[in-house]
Amino acid sequence: MTSQLKTLLLLAALSGIIIVIGGMIGGKTGIMIAFVIAMVMNVGSYWFSDSIVLKMYNARELAYDEAPMLHDMVEELARNAGIPKPRVCVVPEQAPNAFATGRNPQNAVVAVTEGILQILTPTELRGVLAHEIAHIAHRDILIQTIAAVMGSTIVMLANMLQFASFFGGARDSEGERTNPLVGLLLAILAPIAASIIQMAISRSREFLADQGGATYCGDPLALASALNKLQMAASQVPMHSGNPTTAEMFIVAPLFPSSVAKLFATHPPIEERIARLTQMAGHMPAQPGTQAQSAPQQRKSTNRFGDL
């Protein structure tokens, strides 16, 4: 089975969850309404997914003069990947992280948080940007963004169903009440099922993006070093904006205040990703100028990005 077919089946499963919840809330009428919602979410996510996610995180597009080094890195890596240069945005978050979004390489965006610009060296940041460029080149970003938007819809509908169940169950189109216990159980299980589906979409794509990113930047160890730093920081600094259902979009799973412990991981273990990158580095010729920068250089780049 091709990865495209698997992805379509997984997205169909997410749509199915939305329809089932709609049926529990409003019977046949609810099914029809949920079906329309699912279709609108699919079409809307295709055309407006990048805008939705960027607004969710209060991202702001950066002009070249604001961050010339960042723009130059993105342009170089996009050229290496054979795609147009994506737009560059910054997210006003101290949690260090990055993501890419957009429906295709011609309409793509790379977004970085303020926090990631403060803790990574330019070499490490280049590795992170290469990872996100790989997601764009592999056309992962549309699928991940649609899954995130649909996951958010499922959580919203599940909350509505849970509210209705506390008041004796919702009424269907014939005026009969649904079983409140069944509704409550579905309200709990639906977001979990959505998380499992999102996890299935995300995990394998992260390994491929690591591999592609390491190839585009020519330095797997730079990306490995960045992942190690980001993992340690993400476990301490929570993400204050956005939604946990979008976690699979980021290069490392962010910590949200409302979900300190997540039941299902949206990303492969960092240790395994680093091990694969380290192994990959052993089979690549050394690249000039890709080693970690000295402490003075690192402080200079941090100060330069810190004013964003």
C-alpha cells in the first residue's frame, strides 16, 4: 500500500470520527451536519490550512531586513531541495521549536519560535530549517496541517458531546435521547483515536524529514545536536499558544500546559532520531564549514535574532 493511499485512509478515518460524533449529538440530522463539517474542513484545510495554523500561533512574517541570516539559510536550503523559497515567519513563543505549513511547495511557510533563535547556533538552526524544508519537499505539510485542523474539530465536537451527555444525552432527529453513557465514552475515546491516527501520519514522516534535512544541509550532526537541545528545552518550557492537536507539526513535540503528560507520542523518540542521524553522518563525507561555531560567534547570532 502506497504512503499516499495510507494517508487518504487515515484522513478518511478522521472524517469518520467527526461523522460518528455528529450522529451521537444529533442523530441523522447530526450525521448530515457532521458530514458537511468534515467536507468543509477538508476543503477549507486545503486552501486555508497555513493561515489557520499561523493565526493559531500568532505567527508574523519576517521581512528580509529583520533576519537576513535566517532568510539566506532558508533560500539556500530550498535551492538544495529544488523547491521555491518558502515564506519565513516567527512565532512569539519562548518554547524553542519550528514547523512548516502550506498546501504545496509554492505556498509554503517555515515558522520558527523566538525561543529557538536564542538557544541554537547558526549551524544547528540551519539543520532545523533543513528538516522543515524536507517536510515541504516531501509534501508532508498539507497532510499534517489537515490532520491537525481536523483533530481540533474532533476535540471540539467531543467536548460538545461530553456536555450533552452530562445532561442526559443529546436528542436525535426523531426526538429520542441517545444513551448518555455511550456518548460520554465516545467523547473520551474519540480524541484518543484521533491522536492515534495523527501519530500514524506523523511518526514515519519525521524520520524521512530528518534524513532529507541532513542531506540538504550536508551535516546530520548539526541536526542531531539541535534535536538534543530542543528536546531538553521542550520538556521545561511550555507552549502557551496554539493547540495540542497540532503537536505533530513541530520538529519536536511541544509541551502544552494543559497536557503535561501525553498518552500518545506524535514523534519518534529523539534518541532514535539522533542515532539514525549519527549513523548517517558516518557515511557522508565531511562538509567544510559545518562544524559547531565558537562561543563568541554563537553569542553574536543569538543577540542578532533576539530582537525579533
